Amino acid sequence: MTQIHESQFDDLANLYEDMSSWPFRRDIEIPSVMQLLGGVQGLDVLDFGCGSAFYSRMLKARGARRVVGYDEAGGMLRYAQRREEKERLGIEFTTALTPNFDRQFDLVLAVYVLPYASTEQMLHAMCARIGKLLRPGGRLVTLPIHPAYEPRPEYYEPYGFRLRAANDDPYTEGGEVCLELCRQHYEANVSAWYWSVAAFERALKAAGFASVDWKDPVPPGMQSVDTAPEELKAYLRKPHSILMDCRLA
């Protein structure tokens, strides 16, 4: 999460924590991410843009040796630190990626982080910084806006949010997309930016990543969209995000 945009997240920690129980995250995103990550026992992991540190806690519970949660949004990190003070899982938190973190991690998880790069230069800088955190052969798993997301804002409303593109062409490179959270008593808007497959792959290649694999979120054991619960089918047909599994050279 870049400093330019961190202020929009300061007051959203409770909302982001609650979002982990929303059906599209609980039943699709989270199990898809954890399946892609595979075994994390004994690994050193950085949760880049950790927010309320929901994933940080899951990674530690699954046996990661070291988990560091990084976020520049003070409100988010204060929430995460208060949880850690109570639960004492052994998670570290930081607001700055100083050079002593370089080459210290086997895995970086960055959930909904890269879409907050508002320029291609910023996207390259974010990927380069992540690349420096990883040991040779390390992995980045990240979730950007899906290159083929459904541009009708109301499409995702049953799942608690809308995506509203600022441009007439919703797939404009670097175009702003407003994430409108609209579930129950929650109302909040967050600005993000759309980047194509080509833009991501340029930035990752420049940062030293040798491979990038793309995968739609599909829960473990689900054979097809047709076998999914009815309320999840529309999301699975047009997910708003996609999983990227990137390997550093």
C-alpha cells in the first residue's frame, strides 16, 4: 500500500476484518489463496499491505516460521498490533520496509495491493520493492483487479461492493476504479487503478521475476461453476480479482 493512498484506509480496519466473513471472501477468495500458497511451514513470510492482519494470523497459525505484517495505514496497523498484544502469535509489524528486510523472505503475500499503484511508474516501484524482499527463487502471491472484471457496477452488489470505472472504457490502462463497499451498515469508497496483464508482467519482469502464473479464484474441490452454491455462481463467472503466482529468478 503506497503512502499516497494510505490515508483512505486508516479508519477501515474493523470493516476489513469483518469482510473476511463475507461469503465471496470466506467461501472463494480465502480458500483459493490458501490453496495456492500451499504449505507454509518453516517459511519466512511478509504480508505486504497486511491491513487488519487477517492473513498474517492465518499464515502464522499454519506454521510459518516468521510472519511480518507491513502496512503504512496507521489505523490498520494499530488494530493488528492490538490483536497481537492479546493473542501473542509472534507476528511482527512494521510501517517501513527498511533495507534490513531485503532478501529475508521466502514468500510475499500482497492481497489487493498492486491496484493502488496509480501510475505505471508506481507499479514498477512496488514490484521492485517486493522483489528485493524475496530470497532468490522466492514467491509473490498477489490479487489485482481481474483484467476481465465485470464493469457494470451493480454486478457485484450482492457480494457487498460495487466497482465503478471513472473512464468510459473500463479497461483503460491505469484507469481509476472506485471500490464502493455497500454491505449492511457499511458504506465506504476506496480508489484503485486498473492494469492489464501486459502492464503487470512488464513490471514484474523488470523487478526480476522469472515467471507469472494467472489463476481465477476457485475453491478447493469445486469441479465447476455449475456445482457452486447458487449465490456464488455470478461471482465465480466474473470474479473481480485474479490470483497471480510470481517466482523470482
